[in-house]
Amino acid sequence: MPAKPEIILNVDDNEPGRYATTRILNRAGFQVLEAGTGKEALRLARSASPQLVVLDVNLPDMSGIDVCRQLKSDPDTAGIMVLQVSATNIAVLDRVNSLSAGADSFLVEPMEPEELEAVARALLRLHRVEAELRRSLAERELLLREVNHRVKNSLQLVLSMLSLQGGEFREAGAKELFAKAIARVTAIASIHERLYQDTDPLTIDMQTYLSGLCAELARAGIGDERHADLRPAIEPMRLPTEHGVSLALIVNELVMNALKHGRPNDRSAIIKVSLRRIEPGQARLTIADNGPGLVAGDPASAAKPSTGLGTRLISMLVRQLSGQLSVEHTDGYAAHITFPLPQQPAATWDSKS
């Protein structure tokens, strides 16, 4: 079955010139549509989906440059290649204005048939490559979403199994260990839940995610009925998923530890979680409570921060961030994790609206 000819939209208000261009392109094997105004060109571009528009600068109702700008700013037509042509607006500034508006090439009229055909074929090759890249990107994003969905379901199964197993224990220490294990898996599962819902599976909105994680931890309470006030103060930013996972697990460990060990005896517990930029290229995560901190000579306070797996996990996660951990013991307990932001344009990690 022969391949369907590619569609070119020829836009020119000069009928003899439009006829000449259409004839050249028809002879080259292309299907050609015609328009004499900018408004008609925009209508046909949206309804017929041509791969290329040969667009004159001077049109009776609007500038061809404005037509080009509208085509390139509309997601439905942005992928159409635009060849801007003109017999009068041919100064350097005119060509620069056309290319700045989104035109993919510029030719001065009158054009040799061979030149017009060669440029049209080159732009159509580029259109095919870009279309294939867009398809590949869409397939990759679909695959990532499917992987995240499957991982999320697997983690939910693990959580169910842990919960069932934990219900069989009567000894307080074993129940606490299972509660911590469940909280750790819950933190990871929650990230995959948000990745599955987010439009960008490669980054994560830290403000939304960490605020939600704090709310979940406050409800969990780590087996303590006393009130705990978790106060997240998360600066809007998006970070790569691997950074988001590490930060979320650090928050999970330190907040659980504060809920367990950082409650004052004479007032409600306040736990503050903040994430903010501190200077260009660096950010800081802080988890602080108003508890007793470390008291000299008090063996019970030596358990803070948590020893064993939690401490090793935090150290490993801080190393993964290429960060540094510092601790304060005045007016409670505070842990600061300072880490470099990824080497990307600053706007990349801003929170998306």
C-alpha cells in the first residue's frame, strides 16, 4: 500500500504566486492545501493537521509572523513546521523576527523550484524525527507510570502483610519495631502514589509530598495518645525523584523519633519540619522539636536520636544526597541536613503551578 502523501499548507494572498508554489509542491509528490488569509491558514492548520506550512509574511488580515507565532504557541499546532517566505520583507531584521516567532526556515521569493522542494523535504524530515521523539517520550512516560503503579501495588501488599504480622505480637518492643517498619514502607509507598498521579514522573513536588507525609505521621502518633503538633514549612520546589525519596525517608525517621522521644512532660509536643533554599545551589532540611533534648547524666536521653537501624539509615540517606548532618540540643532537639541542589537551571526545580 503506497504511503500517504505528506500535507503542505500553502498560505499566500497573491493568487499567481500561490498557484506557482502549489504546482511545484504537487509535482514533488505532496498534497497541497491553500489559504489566502491568516485566519483561513489557522483554521486549516487545526482541522487538516499539515506537516508543513509555507507561509507568506504579507497577508491581508494579519501578518504571517503573527500567524506563525499563533501556530507555535498552540499545543495542537506547535509541531507543524513553518517555512516563512517573502519577496519584500527580506532584510536581516525581518528574517530574525520570523525565526524569533518560531519559523523553522526562511526563503526569499522568487524561489527556484529545486530550492523550495529541497527545503520542504528537509523540514519534513525534521518533522518526522520530532514526531518520533514525541512518540518515544510518551511511551517512556507511560512505561514509567506503569512501573510506579506496579511498585505501589507491591508496597501496599507488603504493608498489608506487615500489619497482619504485627498484630500477632504482644511484646511492646516487637510491636514498636513493626510500627517503624510499616512507617518506613508507608513513606516509600506514598512517594510512588504521588508519582503515579503527577504529570511528571521524574520529579516530585516536595511541598505537597512532605506536608502530606507529616499529616500521616501525626495521625499515626507512634502509639502515643498525647497531642503532637506537626508544623511543616516547606518551600515550593520540585526535586528529582531520588532526592525526594531520600528526604522523605529522613523526615520519616526523624519525625518518628521525635514523636517517640521528643515529647516534653509539661506541654504539648511541637515538631517543626522545614525545607528551604539557603543559598544558590543549596537547600536545608530541618526537623526540630521542643522536647528535653540531651540532658547530661540522663541515660534515657541517650536514646535520642534513635540508635541502630534508624541512625544508620539516616547516615546512608544523607550520603546519598551528598549532604551534611548537624545536630543542636538547645531548646529541644534539631537536626539539619544541608545538601546541594541538582546542577540544573534554577527554574527546573521550582514547584509547578
